[in-house]
Amino acid sequence: MSRYDVLCVGSATVDMFLTIEQSFSSLKLGDKVLVKSVDKRSGGGATNSASALAKLGLKVKTATKIGDDEDGNFILKELKADGIENIFHARSKQQTDLATIISSTKEKDRIILVHKGASADLSAKEIPVSQINSSWIYLATLTGKSFHAAHRIVALAKKKKIKLLFNPSLYLAQKGKKYLSTILQNTAILVLNKEEARALLKTSSSNFEFLLKKLQKCGPQTAIVTDGRRGVYALQDNTMYSLTKTPNVKIVHTAGAGDAFTSGFLAGLIKNYSFDDALRLGQVNASSVIQHVGAKNGQLTEKEAKVLMKKYNLQINTKRL
């Protein structure tokens, strides 16, 4: 089998976006709330990252388990439209993962309700070893039985000399560095937002230099911590990078922003961009996604990203540690 660029491992979900005009703080138990709009999209760490990487011109496959239901068919149809193969062909008896994202136009914030079904039903025995032949593995969150499958994939990556990017969600980061130690010790790039980084390290610190150093000591060669509109911080080769002035764009929805940033950054490295420009590519991709509803809407092509990188001229500061 010919080598491809990235295998994206994690969940595939159907995302229901509900928008309300009331503030969350005004709601109380028993309220009946009118919903302004409803949108159905696909999401999840595996498919969000795969879609973004494919749009940036890379050869990508996914490793995610879906249910034998209409939601699963919906996800596969979208993957096929993007030219992405899912290497796990067996369908689960569990329902395809579902996420309901409730957004308030008043507070510009969200609540996400997640049901983990099929994605947590992956057995290590179901992994098609011959299909794992990429240059990189983008490992998002796998829980339940599937967490053991994640360990198997990490072991295969080590054996086959495949580089690993790890981007766990908050509820996996909350398990702590000891629980995730095997994965962290085999990770080339670790990407977390500030809340996830603090949860992983069991700290309340907001000092990014402290967070990055502690994360790097867990095993990753490169540690990156994002902080929404306040920027991005990274540590590689004893140099700390900080991008603190992000594009001033209207935020419509933040779902998928983290996956867009991480995918953009990884695509930049694979395409031999400088570390600075890879950070810029990730940032403009995230800034585009947050202007749309849906975790994949607004993902950029490489040509579109280069135009925005030039337009915004994002400044990155460096500091030797």
C-alpha cells in the first residue's frame, strides 16, 4: 500500500447546532426555550481534522467507528464527498456519536452535550494494521473500550516510525498525565487549549511558559497551548513562540476551531513551512472556521490560507528558554 500523509483517529459525530437568543444565565430549571435556528452537520475529532487536512491538499484517511444507522450513513457520505476513506469498515451496534451544541446569541458562548456511542466501541483487534501506513497520525479523543485501541495504534506508530500528534479533549485531559503517560511519551506534538492543559497538569496556573515546560516534560517534543482569541503559545527546541494578536473577525460559532488550528499547523509542517508560518496557517484556518456554523464550514484551502496569512501579517514573538 502506498504511503499517505495523515491518519486521523478519533470520533465521528453528528452535530446538532441549536441557537437561542436568551442568555444562559437567565435560564432556570423547567424553562421552555424557543430555538432560533437548527443546523445539522458532521463533526468529531477524526472527521474535522481529516476534512481540514484534505482541503489543505494532503492525502488523508480516518480511523473512526460509527453506528449502523442513518447518522453513520450521513457521516460516510460526507467523508466520501471529501475523498476520505475510513479504514474501519465494521459498523457498531451502538448509536453513532451525537453532539448537541446550544449557542446563545446574547453571551456568544455555548454548551455542548455529547453522547459517546459507536466511537467508544472500537476493539484493538479490529485495527487493520496494513492500513496504518501514513507519515503522521493525528490522534484525537477515544474513550471507553476504544482507549485501548488508541494504545494499540500508538504502539503501531512507534513500530512503523510514524510521527504522532496528540490532541485530546477536556474529558480525556482530565484523566491526568499518569493515565495518558504511554501516549504522551510517544507524542511528537501535543496540542491543547489552556483549560485542557491545566486539567492535564492538575494546576490552576495561567503562566504559559510554566504550562509549556510541564507539558514538554511529559514526553512531547513540541507542546502547544491555545487560548482562543487571546492567541497561541508553543515550545520547541528550547524556544517559546507566542502569537497574541489574532485576526479581528466576527465570531459566529467556535465549534471546530481547535481542530482547524491543529490541522492547519500540522499541514504547514508537512508542507515544509517554517514553524512560525505553520502557526500562522493554523491561526487563519481557525479564524475562518469561527465565522461559520459547523465545525467544517470555513475550512481553508492552502491558496486561501496564504492570502489571509499575507493579509493579517500575524506577528510571532520568540524567547529562548
